[in-house]
Amino acid sequence: MADRQLGLLVMAYGTPAGPDDIERYYTDIRGGRLPAPEALVELKGRYAAIGNEFPLTRITEEQASGLEGELRAWGIEARAFVGMKHSPPFIDEAVERMREAGIDRALGIVMAPHYSRLSVGSYAERARAAAGDDLELDVVESWWAHPAFVELLAGRVRDAVGLLPEDERDRALVAFTAHSLPERIVAEGDPYPDELRGTAEAVAARLGLPAFTTGWQSAGRTPEPWLGPPLEQTIEAAAASGHPAIVVCPCGFVSDHLEILYDLDVEAQEVARAAGIRLVRTESPNADPAFIRALADVVRDHLAQRVS
């Protein structure tokens, strides 16, 4: 068992490959339904506003490569494969490549630290369906509370607070955010909101933050209610309460993509300016070696728990 190569399935949401792929991408997200023409124009405008950058696949591949190398340095014979939920290389394609490589045991990890049935749970479901009975697959369901991740976030928040004028640092509100999901998950007992709150409390305790909160961003545009308050309201409430600045830590995201580069760096900044409050955000983990080491710690600890 010890000498069997471990397949490492690194999963992320996906991204368009470029401007011409935006319609295909959002059609996939919508279960095969084309986005309305006016919605497509708006989406293309958002990507254009960030210079038509589509870095998620590249960053995820760098994260997977770094994680493979870190684990091998620790003596864990792992081979990483990237699988995306809504864009190539798809999760089922990554699993098939594992199978073709002769791998018969694998560990999946989603580049999202908090568990929800609608997010991480859906990745795991797709991966397990693709694995079938001939590939032994386990999935790390969440890693929001891992000490290495909390320490990384604490450093990011400390650095972002340091960007503020000295007289604003102790009076700033730190907002920890994640991607909003339909509100019905709360009634279903989903742990997602509690896990985001847990991350915020752990980082706040580590730093002794004088003021912090949680908020939600990038909600989908559907008739049903989504988790709130949305970040826009959090920014306006912070300004109304007399905070001179807000530090946004989008801890539910670990890579730069539209929800960071547009929703925060463009849209949220506009809201902050209109409210008369300064906004800074924490730097994304991306493929920073410190984040890769934290991920490797998560994987190594998960594997150790399976053996024990």
C-alpha cells in the first residue's frame, strides 16, 4: 500500500478560456441554458474591465504542481491532476487521466476551504461518480480550520491592515467574505455559514482584531434569496458606523479571478468610494509557497487520519 502512487485531484470552479468562451462557460454554469443576450453583454463588460484576464486555470495548475512537489519533498509519492467543474479540463477528464496513468487510489481537494453541499459537495459527487468502483477516491471536505491556513490568513490580514494610514488601522473593520449561496442551505443544516464564521473568529483571535464581521459576495442572480448581508451593505454599514476603512479578506477564495478582480477590486471599491470609506483587500494566496505548504499540511494530516 505504501508504494502505490497517490493521485491528487485538485479541483476548482473553472473559468472562460478567453472572451470568446464566456457564453459557453456561463451556459455550462446554468445547466445548458444560454445566458440572456443582455446578461452576456454585461458579463463580457466585466471581464473587459479587468483587462480580459482569465487566470484561474493557470493558477490552479500552479497550485497543483506546487502541491505535488511539496508532498514529494515530504516523501509522499503523489501525482497531481487538475479538474474543473465548469471548464476544461473537467473533473471527469482528470479522473480518466488518472485511470490511464494506472493510479488506483486518489485524494481530492477543492480549492475552496469551506464545505457546502452545493459547492464542495457537488465537486466530490462528480469526482466519485467518475471514479466508479475501480479507483479508490477520498475527498478532503473542508480545511477552513487548519492552523496553517489560519496562520496564512492572519499574515494576509496583518499585511492589508498595514496598507492603511496609521491612524485608521485600529478603527478599521475587517470583513471576512465567501461566495454567497442560496439561503435555503441554512434550513438544510449546511455548515457553510458557520465555517466562514469559524475562519473569521480564528483569524481575529490570532490577531486580536478590534472589529470584524462576515459577509457574502458575488451572489447569483436568481429569484430565490441568497445568503447575506451582501458585501455592499457591509461596506455601507461600516461607513455609517464611523469606521474610516474596511479590510476585506475574501477567505472563501484562494485564487485571483472575476470574483476578486472585478467584484472586489472594481465593484466594491466603487461602493466604498461612494460611502466615503477606504477599502483594501488581502492578497490572494494563489501559488504563494506559504499557501502551498499550508495545502500540503492539509493533505498530509488528512492522509495520516486515514491511516490511524
